[in-house]
Amino acid sequence: MGTTRANFRLPEELLEKADIAAEVTHRNRTEIVTEALCEYLSDIEDDESFNEAVVELYLDDEIEFDTLSAFIGRQDAESVRSSKAILDQGDELADEMASL
């Protein structure tokens, strides 16, 4: 997995706790924040309403297929992509019929 530098703000108190945790566990701040974020995402990915919202973002063309797949799994993402293709064809057909 590649890495990308991200700049964001954290409350000082939280940053201090992360630094102490890093020192005590002999890890660096990035490892602590990465692990915490991974755990959070793992927990939220089990939430059905969260996954439904991710699917909606894909259907609305706000996220790419690879992002959808990362959240809901490749097999489910393939099913959503197939459904989206059918829905998009239906929309195109409706637009053509309306213009007649």
C-alpha cells in the first residue's frame, strides 16, 4: 500500500495523547493515527446504512468504482456496477422517448 502525505488539524489534547501512545508503544505518530483510522473504518464498514450511503455516492457518480469496491468488496461492487449500467440505460431510453 502506497502512502500519501495528508495535512489535517487535530485538537492539541488528542495530538498529545497520540504522542504519548507512540512513545509508550515505541511507534511513531503516523503509525498510531493510521491504526486508529483503520480501526474506525473497519467498524463503520460493518454499518449497513454507511454502506448504503457509499453505494449512493457511486450511483450519483461522486466516487469511482475502485473506491466503492474498497468499501463494500469487489463482488458486491460488481453487482452495484451492473445495476447502475441497467439504470443508466433506462435513463437514456427515457430521455430518448421524451424527445420524440
